[in-house]
Amino acid sequence: MAWKFTDVSPTMTANNSPSPYVTSASSELVSDTVRQAWHAFDKNYTTEGTKEWLSTTGGIPGWWKVDLGAVNACIIRKYIVYPVPLACSRTMGTWTFDGSNDNSNWTTIHTKTFTDWTMNTPVTFLCTNNSTSYRYYRFNISATSGPEGNYIGIGELYLYTGKFYGGFSGVSNPWIFMKEIYDNHKKLWTAKKELILPEDLGFSY
């Protein structure tokens, strides 16, 4: 019994490419084109202090956001963050991870404070309680993780959908539960004694 996660983050080459994905931020260090919002999704993490999203000076509080497009709305249940290269303390330290379907009304999915970033080391955050599909996802950031608080950034970001396989919600002993299903619902079994487990009984595959 375990979660299986699928990476749904795009590989972006600009804030609006490829379509229909759009990234944006409360501010970008636009004087340095390798630190725009889309670089959090460029799949090109480096240790040279380039190719990440970085805000302008004084960028706290701030936010980073992605519009997945209507056809790509999904339930995010995990995300992985790489710190800002060469300046880990500029990485977000306190934030909420929010979802929206109209880019106006936001629901907080996950609230976190994390300051123990290490160069070139990704950190995984789980939000498996989320059960709502959203088109827009946002990191609403209220503090950095260290003393260099004039900037805020994300080195690289990955978003994942997830599904729990083999789970029996609220069942203490799955094998007894399966025996009860057999005794009471023999129609769920094939002639070869292969069990057909419907999802509406709480099974997932």
C-alpha cells in the first residue's frame, strides 16, 4: 500500500511557453533574464546562481504562481523544491501553497515553515489531503529562510498528482474485509476466483 506520484510540471521556455502554461510572480529580477518566474519550471537547476526565479530586492512578502490551463487542472498532492543556488537563505521560508479555479478565490492546501535548505538538495513536501482539482497554484510567501531577506526565490519546482494504491479507508484489517466481501458479495468474484474490487467500495488501483 503506497502512494504513486506523477510529475505534471511543464518544461518552460518563457513565462507563457509552452501554451497553455503561464507562470508569474509578484516581482521578477527582470534585469537578469535568467531569474524570471518561468525558470522555476525550466528543468535546468544549476549551482552557479542562475536559472531560478528570484524577486526584486524587497520582494517579501511575495508570491509565485502557475496557470496550468483549463485542460490541465489537476489535484496536486506533492511538490519538490530546490533552493536558490549560492544563496539558500533567499529560498522561501514560510509560505502557503494555494489552489484556485478562477485566479481570484484561493484555498490553502498546505502551510509550511522550512529553513533548513542545503545547496543542490531538493526537499519534498506532501499535501496528500488535497482532494480538489485546481487550475491555478500559488506559493504565497511571507518570509525567506535566512538573513538575505531582500530577495525571495525558488531554484526549481516540481508538482505531482498522486493516487493511493491498495488503500482501505477506515479498515483495520483489509484481509478480513476482503473475506467479508467474498461471503456477502460473491458476485464480485470471477469463476477463476479473481476479485473484482469496485472503487465505490473504497478500493483504488
